[in-house]
Amino acid sequence: MAWAGLYVASLVLSAFGAWAISRYADRIGLVDCPNGRSSHCMPTPKGGGIGIFLYF
């Protein structure tokens, strides 16, 4: 039963960490700006996996 609480806490904190990294990506230099070879046309935050890794 204690493992379930740990799992839920880890899941919630990981989601928060990914959101926080994505939200502040511009301030810390984690924005991928598109160029001619990119598959996206708008600046895209990257690095959300960092937040997941830190809390998991």
C-alpha cells in the first residue's frame, strides 16, 4: 500500500516538473527555434523530460 502512495506522489511531482520546465524553457534556454529543416513552424519548448527524470 505504501508503494501506491509513492507511485502517485512520483507521478504528480513528475507532471509538475515537466510542466515547470516547459513553462520556463525560454528563460533557461530550452527553446527549439525552427529552421528550414524543422518539422515545426513555431518555437517549441524542449527538456520536459528533465522534470520527469528529477522527480521520478
